[in-house]
Amino acid sequence: MQHGVDGLVVSNHGGRNLDTSIATLDALGPIVEAIDGRCPVLVDGGIRRGADILKALALGARAVLIGRPYIYGLFLNGADGVEHVLSILERELKMAMLLTGQPHLGAIDTDILRYRGV
């Protein structure tokens, strides 16, 4: 923050090559907490399903980056493939939000990740 960044991207790009690397979602929460709202935090890596997007948003990410799914769609069917990938992720995110009782994106917080007991 002391260098005047406008935002951060949390990523362990290449970390998948070392099986003991911390996962991006495990790093995300502490980084968001340390930033304390001073700039937007995005997350990259491991986003494959709508539920992954929900978890990242719950941990404080402002947005997610979806490089690999995007590339798969592009390879398989060009722009139509990318559009299809995005529609799948959107549908899955909406379903995950419904299943966790989230009426809109702004309502998502860490409570959905916690076990509250019975």
C-alpha cells in the first residue's frame, strides 16, 4: 500500500507446480484483512465453478479472474465457447447464491463459510 497501488491480485500462478504451495483462497482472507478496504482485491487461480466464485467473494475478493476456463472455451469454440463458459459460471454462481440464501452479490460475506452449529 505504501507504493500507491490501485488494487491487488492474489495469485499463486505457477504454485500448482509445487504441491505444498498455499492455495489462493487460503491466502485471500488474510490479505483482504490486511488491506482493510484500502483498495480492491481480485483473485486468480483455482476458479473453476460458480461455487468457487461465491467462496472468493465471501472471503473479500472484489472480482475473480478466470483465465483457464476462458481459454478452454476459446479453444473449443472460439468466442461462442467463451460465452458458453461465462454463462455456465453465471448460472452456477446464481445457484450457489440461492442455496446459501444470498439475495444479491453485496450480501455475500464470510458467514456462508462458517459452520454455525445446530
